[in-house]
Amino acid sequence: MPSLTSLISKMIKPSCAVWEITLKCNSNCIHCGSKAGKVRHDELSTEESLNLVRDIRDCGYKGIALMGGEPLVRDDWYEIAREIKKNKLDLSIVTNGLNLIDNLQKLKSLKADCVSLSLDGGTAKVHDYLRGISGAFEKTLNAINRLKEEKLPVSVITTVSKTNLNELDKIKKLLLDREIAWQIQIALPIGRFPRELTISREEFYTVALFIAINVKKYSYKRLPVIGAHCFGHFSRFIPNLGLDPWIGCQAGISVLGIQSNGNIKGCLTLPDEFIEGNIRTQRLKTILEKLRLKQIQVKGYCTDCDLTNSCRGGCLGTAYALKEFEEPYCLRAIENKMFSSKQFPMKGKLDSTISSLRNMFHTLIFK
């Protein structure tokens, strides 16, 4: 009899293509995984980009998220975005907000489905330091305020490192009661970001607790906060913090990563060894077929975990970036190390089953 996980997996359809339309950027973030700044010499032309939008639609995707670099500094970003909406796809923009005000009326005319801004500090000192631009904090807050005034859906993304770990409560106070969705993710040691500033496994668990406590404390309307896919699954104590139910990494399944030169990966966070093809030499449909046939084997600690078949190693981008396969950034693995088996209320298959059910139905149980 097929497992519940496999049954749900078969029901999953393409959802979102995350497209880095340029590497050009007007900030210099310490934690930038793409080393963005200068434009790639071989980025897709306007015509190639418009054709790609239609190919993404034909492959069944529901939406496209434009990011960079900084998407709003690409000269033809509006033309690409307009094509996305013309093809009845959801449009998301992930921006640093530095030149958003200049493009506000264009975003309004597009009726963008979501504009996500990066906010990495609750103070100008921390945010501007991490972004490498003086005045970035003030411009970001101003952009958020203007988006709210124009009634455009706005969300905030916070990337957590040792530098801003203590800023979360300050950021929360800036967002509370404003109906702004808040996604918290961890900075990974890829691109420009140094390994020594990555939060520890204990700090990772602390951030997970921060998210869980605030989900419990505030209604979704007051503070719609979630953890990104990098946050753990199947904890014995903490409900799923993001995608629910978690049935394994969605790289190349429901989500897709597209680089500005047309390279295709399951997810942009994965290293370049995971590039499966380029749209200039292969049809997107052909590349996707190869991606979905590829099975990535779990390693290290995950091979002996009682929930491997359901979890499938968690977020693959996080696992490969941290190279912590023996001691993964996983809530369950951290709990196994923190507590002895005698302290757990139950063991074995029963515990695994209850963990799966708790995470699947946490909305009912936890809120």
C-alpha cells in the first residue's frame, strides 16, 4: 500500500518558478548567495525572457517570482512582468526596496500579487551594515509604507545570521498589526557569506522557537509569520513552521530555479553542479522531465532517521550549503542530541506517526 507521503507527492503540481532575472544589484549584502553586483555577461535578452514566460506557463506553473540581484534595476523588468500577468500567472517581486518608490506606479498598474522586501535588522545600524548601503533601512521602511498605502500585498523576508540574531524582536515590533507576511530564513555560507557568521544548530533551534512562540501568541492576522523551507520538520515539540504538510524538498518538483542566463536548477540555492540544462539549448519541458526523474540520495544522519521516507532530508539547498550531513540543521536531530531517549514520551514507529500527524494538522492543533 502506498504511503500517505507518496500519495500526496503524486498530487503536487508545478507551483512557482523563481527567476533571477539579473545579477546586477544596487546593494552589497554580506549574505548574498549569488555574489550579485555586476550584470552577467550572457543574461537572457528581452525576447528570450518573454518566450521563457510562455514556456513556464505551458509547463503548468501557476506563478513566477522575479528576483536578482535586484530585479527592478533590469531595464526591461516591467516588460517581463507585464508578460507574466498577460499570461495569467501570479507575479511576485523580491526586492531590496532601494528604488521601489520610483517603480511604485508600475507595480500598481501590474497588480502585483506580492512584493517581498528584505528587512534584516530592526535598526538602521544593523540593516544598513548587512546590506552594505547607508540609508537602506529608511528606504525599505518607506517602501513598505508606500506599498501599504497603495494597498499592494507586501511581505518581508528576514535572513538570520549571528549578526542580526538579536534583531528579530525589534523587527517583529515593526511588523505587528500591519498585515505584513513575514518569512524568516537562515543565511547560508554560499556566495559572499562567510561560514563563521552562520548561526549554530542551537541558535537555529532558538529561532525556530521564536517563530513557534509568536505563531502561538498572535493570530495570523496580527502577525503572519512563517519559517522558510530551511526550517526543520517533524520536531517532537514544535509544529511545522512553513510548508505543511512537509513531504520532502520541492526543488524541481513544485518549485523551479532559473538563473539570469537561462540555466535551470531545481532551486537557486543549490550549487551549480545541480544545473540540469539551459533554455538556449534545450526546451524547458525537456529539462523539467530530467529534473523530476532525478533522485537525490540522503546522506549521513538522515539515512538512519525514522522519518527519512517522509522528510527526505529536509531542504536540500540548506544541506548542501552547510555540508552538515552528520549533524544536520534539523529540529528532530537537535532534539535527539539535546535529550536522552528516556526523556521522550514515546519511541519508535508510534512517535514517528504522531510526529507526522502533528505536523500535518498543526494549524488545528497549535493555533
